[in-house]
Amino acid sequence: MALNMFDYRVKKYIGAYAAAVNGVDILVFTGQYWGIDVDKEKNSGLRGKEAVISSGNFRVTVMVVPTNEELVSVQDAVGIPWGNKK
């Protein structure tokens, strides 16, 4: 039930944003995708690689883009001035 609710909400927000900006050219997720036609062969063995994985049956392009959110968070935190430096 929880996964069905999550799936529904993701679709709802994507649809709302697509309507607000008058369509979608590319849809990119980091980590997972929901309800989009993906070519399983193109998606096979892509760990750590950037690629287009959509099947071509839809107007929306689906991509895999590897990210490292943890590294970016640490790099941002290092740049924060902590306390008074005198």
C-alpha cells in the first residue's frame, strides 16, 4: 500500500509540473524511475554510467545520471563558516 501511494504521488507531481511548464522534454531521476517506458536492454549494466534509457515509444526522454549526493553535501558543509574565526 505504501509503495502504491508513493507511486501515485510521484506521478501526480510529475504530471502537475509537466502541466505547469507546458510539457516535458527530458525527465531525469537519480536512483529510480516510476511508470515510464524504459528499454530494459539499454538500462542493463549501467551502474555508474550516464545514458538515455527510454524505449522511444514516448515523447519523454528518460536518462540515468549517476550522482553522489553525499559527496556534494560534504563539500557544501566544508564551505560553511562554523562559529567565529578570529
